[in-house]
Amino acid sequence: MNIILLGPAGSGKSAIAESFSKYLEDKGYSAGVVNLDSASPPRYSPISDVREFVRAEEVMEKEGLGINGALLRSMELAAEHLDDLIPKDGWDFVIYDTPGQLELFMYTSFGRELVSRLESFTVGIFLADSTRVTSPSTYSAMIAQSAIVTLMLEIPSITAFNKSDRARVKEFEHYARELEGEGVLGEFFEKLLKFVEATSVIYRPVLVSAKTGEGFDELFSAVNEVFCACGDLS
């Protein structure tokens, strides 16, 4: 199974990639991590690393680009090495650690091309930073972005709120009650669940912590239930 980690910068994708792969190994599975961030040396030992082929800082210097232009150009160059980046058979789980900036994977051809080449089951985990969910509006924005993952990449996705050891995200119903009768935002939130259901996204948020391993059992179950006809994540 392929697991693609996505999320805003600072959501803890690399930390989750490292700790969740160790969790899977402790359960007896073979698990490896692929680094797709050309701008950052990985904190773990990857089974394949985009920086072996493309480094954003070198692209920036050679082509005279600013940091954003270099990051975009790096994704174009990385697309030429997809065959080298996708591991061959022999892994139970392969975790893809995407670039810090979500749009570099979501809104370039690189992300869609990578997904199209993955032959086994593929699921997206959209990571959000629990400490940044401070209101119903930020909560709904995170849930909506998870739905966009499914729409853009055409893969099922799970929303996971990382850093739960530092902040606790409340249930969907809690925010819905807060917004009752609150005008446009309340109406949007009321319709958000229907939108999520229509995109066939798994919308039960999972609370996890890369630091403590909290929630990994639930995350593992959610990943498996994506491909289980009897699973009910609602």
C-alpha cells in the first residue's frame, strides 16, 4: 500500500513519515519512506530520495531563480526521475513524504503523474497542525483541503490532526453547534459535510502525534478501512 502524506508547511509530514514507518515496522510490516522534498534533507533514512537527483538550492543557483521559482523548477526536473523514485516490489507500505509547500505536489503535474504510476493501493493522509485549528473556520478549511486532495489526485484521503499532544481538536459537531445561525459561515459549515460525502472522502478526523505515537492505531485502522467494503469511517 502507498501512503501519500500531504499538508501545509509545518504540519509535521516528515515527523509522521519517520514515526509512522517505525510503528508499521514494529507491527511486523516492511515499511519505507520516499523523500520528495528537494529543498530539505530528510530526517530519516529514505529508501529513495529526490535530492539524489534534484536539489532546490542548486537549481536556484544554476538557473538564477528565486526560492519559489526554484521549487517549481525542481518539481519539473524531479518528474524526469519518477521511475527511480518509485520503489520496486518488496514493501508492504511505502510512505511518500511530499514537499513542505502543499501546492508543489497538488497543483503541478508531478503529483498527478506520480499517483498514476503507483500500481498498488494508494491513500492520501492530509495532515493538519492541531495547534493552528483555533476556530470553526480554520477547522472547516482543513477538512475542505482534504476533500480537494481526493478531487485533484483521485485517491481517497484521510484527515489527520497532528500534534495532538499539544492541542486537542474538537469533533465536527462541536463546531457545527458553534456556528448555528452565524450567517454565511454557518451555512457553509452546514453544507460542508454534504460536500465531503459527495467527494467520497473519509471525513472522520484522526488525532495523532508524531512525537508520542498517539492515535497511530486508529490511523492504521483508517488506512486499512479505506479499501475494506465493510469499513465505516463516518
